[in-house]
Amino acid sequence: MAHMTGVMTRSLAAVATLALTLAPSAGGPVTAGANPAEGDAGYSKTQNVMSLANSDGVPGRLYVTNQFTVSRGGDIVDYVAGNSGDGSMLAAEYKAVETGKTTQDRVKAGRRVLPWSVSIAYGLNGPQVKPSQIAGASGLVDIRITVEPNAAVSNGYAENSIPVVAFTVPSSVSDDITVGDGMTLTTQGSDMLVSGVGEPGKRTVFDCYMNAKNFSMSQLAFVTVQADDTASFVDEVTAVSDRADALVNTLVVTGSASDRKLIEQLTSMRDREQKLGEKAIKEKTAAHKAAFSSYMAHYVGSYTTHLSGSIGSSTQMQALIGTAGELTGDTPMAQAVTDLANAVNAVSAAHEHDGAVHAIDDLIQRIRQRGTSGLADEISQIMAQESTEGATAYKAGQSQLSNAMIPYSMAYTDVYTKHLSELTGGTSAGAARYQPQAIDAANEEFSTSADLQDDNQKVQSAMDALAAASEHTGAANALQQISIQFADALTSTASTGDAQGGDAAADRVRYGWAGSDTTSMAAKVERKRLAAVSKQEREEAERKAQALASGKTDDDSQSGMSIGDVMGNASGLGMLGGTVKSDGKGGNKDSGDGKDGNASGSGSSSVTGTASGSKSASVPKFSPVYGIAGMNPRSPLQSTSSELIDETVAIGDVSDMLVQAAQSLAGGGSASDGGGSAAVDGKPVARLAAALRRLSCDGANAYSDHCIADGRHSYDVLSDWNRHTEDLRLLIIMPAV
């Protein structure tokens, strides 16, 4: 007890001294007075600092996570943010027995200065423009990111840390991106991931150019870490990612028994979806691979039979036209095309499970943090957004796949023809005998040639885009199922409904009908319509719930596509190099621009789906009489999102991007600019290697300033008295465009 009193006395004295000698926003070390006691335990402290900045790069509220690892018994004295949020510091004593203890603090914007700063400038066809002007623009887009040490902070951290930037651009915006020194370009699903590494303690400028169509980009993540080698660099950035992803969990407030029960039910649903998804994706991916190989074999087989005279070394167009003729009628070629189209849709639909898992995860977090108040409205809003995005993105993905298959098919035919000509001596006579060898040779060249790999990558990017679109649809379907199956738990008012089986109270909350006048014609019509919708949805929900409980899914229940459907959707997915024009009989006509047609036979999530296999969830539409007499004119979608929740979710959204960026910059990824190859001046691998050599404490660096006298243990965001912080990880996130 005496020890505790002494510690607190010293701590309070230190706070008083700090208040007199240090402005709240100062970042440098305290020079007046002696440091207070920091306890007698043996331990290490790692601090994670995260913040959302505005478009000018000015950080907002700071989220600070301190991680303690104890090696020797005793007490730890650390300073945390004052409860008043005015920048004052309070002493806190931690018992060493609580090894692995993690503390959380929030500091108001502007109270503490960070050691690094980041800014971003945009150019459009030359002149610099504001972020609001670049959003949705088309033309030559220049993105210039500048990171530099903050001159107001002289604590040595910037000189001893490695800066990293990362952001994504949708492939639909541009598939032709040029990056500057220290940067690398990789694919992340349907996006292009741009990442770069800077130099410790120095100003670094990152440039990125692209010919953009309807420009947009993700949040920009700027992270700084301390590392001695490549492995520790990746580990440190991954640790930042983990903390960012877990940050939202620190805001748990709910303690309701009903909320806990709902969370348990949703957790079981999520776990089932995850297992079903893993199984479905594995099976459907294998089936798609087989269908693709079968299609190519039938394709070149048919092409070979139509060759005549001297083969030559490039595609014989007359033979290709002959192959196109086999797409009509009941032919092996037509069946192979149809099988491939169905396999594309099936493997895409399997990813709806992933979307469902993510949606349920987010919902569980929301309930843990804020209970179910206002949740029904939020679900309706998110469900509509996800459904619309899924349907729109799937059409765009079909067009992307169609456009990708055209150069792929032509390139493959050229390579196949070249090898077939070599095997046959240039004559078409008896060419069919050499078909297997020519296919093997073509496949080998496709796997080794950089030019042909680019064709492969474009097809894969299109498949990734379709999978990403399906995730949105899966999320919408999952939320729809949940809103119906757990309607009573999601609303504060329960009702037995009317004779038609509708839940009037829940419907008012879900669809925005909150008018007090229930006698008008409009209100009566809307109530009757909603009752019918509720009855239909509840019946479907019960069927889905029973199917889930028995482990059944809808993945295999979708109607298959006909050859007419295939050729009527996205120009037949670009089959046969785009030489075929179908009249669309038996399917929707579509020019391949993503404006018309539907993804027939695309499948659905196990949570719910539509019998037609459409890539949009069955989201009820508002009645055309909504908003007239008797109806409440307010918006039907009322969001109750908390600012803290929104910020922590936004911070967590960059977690996957950070991990892939670190791996790419360290040379572990397949980068289009050589980032995964040997170190070359200006390349990210070389720049990272130089930074690591500078920060290493081995060999010649052993006696450098940053390796002795705790030179690297000098920065703590919460208080300058905390001289025991051994590792600092900084993450600043700038808004998406």
C-alpha cells in the first residue's frame, strides 16, 4: 500500500510538472524535471496509434492501443489520456501479473502531434484538382502522395521507422496503371493494389498515373513501422493490420441477454455459411478449371478440323469461322461453351457464402457495440445497397470477362496454330493427330511467356470481379434472411400480425411506414401489400432456415444456361475471340457493355436466393403510393451509425490491403513492375532493403545513435514521460475517392 501511495504521489507530481512545462500538442521530449518512476517490473511496451485524416492529411481522433509483455514481476507505471479529453495525462499503475495486458485510449483531434505526415494531390489531364473534382472523372489521372517527417516532432522516431503507403483502384477504372520508384502494383480481387515504401526520416514522393474511366480509389493507408529485416517488416505491418481489424471490438457495450442470444444464433449461422463456402468454392473452382480445359480442348479441336491447306503460324480465320458455326444446334462445341458459362456462374455464386459471412460478422459487431436499436432500418439500407452493387458489378464483370476472353482466345489460337504447324510441317493434312501435343505446347508457352501471362491475368481479374460482385449479392441475401427470420429480435415492438400473416409493427420499422393515419386509401393499400410481402418472405425464410439446419444449400438448384443464354449475355463471354454474333434466341440480347441482359443461372447463396438465378437479392420494392396521403414523408432508411463505430470500421477496412502490400513490397508477391524480382535501383525491394540496412543494429550499425542508449525507445503518443515505449506503429488513413 505504501508503495502504491508513493507511486501515485510521484505520478501526480509528474502530471503537475507536465501541465506547467508542456503544451498539450507538443511532441518532443520533456526536459524540465526528472522522469517519474516507471515501476520495477521487467516488460516491453508496444504502442499502436491509428487515426482517420481528412482530405488534407490532418489526423482526427487518435485511437491508441498499448500492449504490455511482462518478463519480470513488479509494477508498471504508465501514463494514459485524461478522461476529460483535454490532453491531460493521468498515471495508471499496472500489475505485472497481468502479462499481455492491453489498454485502449482515445485522444481528441489536435491534442498530440504525430511524427510523420502524409498528403495527397490529384491531377486530371495535367492541372491539379480537388478530390471532389476527381471523383467519377475520366482522363489521365495523376496521384501524388507525399510522406515526410513532421518538423514539429524531434524525437528520432521518424529517422528510425519505415513509411509505407497502400491503396486500391478498381480494375473497371483502369487496367493500365503506371507506378513510380519504390512502388509496386499487384491485384487484390477485382482491384489493383498500389503500394510503396519510403525512406526512414526522409521526404518521399510517390507518383501513380492511369488512364481512368469514372475514377475512384479506396482509402489511402499510410503506415510506419520499425524493423530490422524483411521478415520483421512483414510481421510489423501485419501486426498493424491485426490491431486495425480488432479495433472495432474495443467498443463493445451491450450486455443484454436477448442481444447475447441473437449473437449466438447469428454466430451459428455465420459458422455454417463459412463451412459451406469453403466446400463450395473448392468444388466449384475445380469444376470451373475442368470446364475451362474442356472448352479449350473442344475449341481447338473444332478449329483443327476446319483447317485447310497450309496452316501458317497464326490463326486461320476461315477455320475459326467454321468453329463458330458449331455453336448452333446440339454440338459438342456448343455444350462445352454452355458448360463453361455455367461453371463461371457457379464458382462466382459460391463466393456468395463469403459475402454472407462478412455481412453476418459485421452485424454481430454492430449488435455487440450498440444493441439492436435502429438495426432493422440499417439492415434494410445496407441490404438495398449490397443488392444494387452486386447486380451492377456482376454485369460489369460479365463485360470484363467478355473483353478479357477475346485477346485470350486469339492469343491462344495463334500459339496453338504455331505449334501445330511445327508438328505437322505446315500442312493441315492429318493435323488432328498432333492436337494433344500442340495443346500441351501452347499451355506451356502460356505459363512462361510474360505477354501471354498478361492475357491470363486479365481473365483471372474478371473472374475475381465476378466473385466480388457475388459477395455483395450474398451479403444482401443474408441480411434479407436475417431481417425476416429474426424480425422479433431486431425490433423493439413485437406483434402477432394480421390475418394475412404480416407483422405490421416490424413492417413499419423495416419499410419506413410510420404514419399515424391508417385509414387513408394509401395506408390501407400499403398495409395490405406489406402483409402479403411479409407472408411470402416468412414462408421463404422458414424454408431457408430448415435447409440451413439440414446442411442443404441452393448452390446446385439453379437452372442451367442454354447456348442461346450464353450468346445473349455479354457477347457470349467473348467466346471464340469475339467472332460470333448471336441473334440472342433463347436468351437476352446484350452488346457486352453491361447495360442489358442478366446473369441467368448464376446461382445463389445458401442463405437465400432467387429461383431465376439473378445476381440481385429479392429486395422488396417500395409501393408506388409511398409518400402520399396517409404515409409518413420521412426517409424510410434511418441510419443510427455512431461516429466511433464508423471510424473504427473504416480503420479495420484497410487490414487485408496492408498485409498484401507488405508482402508485395518485401518481394513475396507477383508484381507487374518487378517488385517480386531481384533488387533493382528504384524498385520497392531495393528501397526496402536499403531502409532495413540503415535500421539494422548488426555489424557496422551496432554503435550508431539509433542502436544505443534506447535511441529507438523514445516516442509515445500519450505522454512524453513514457520513455519505456519500445515499439511504435503508426497508421493514418485518408478518405476514399
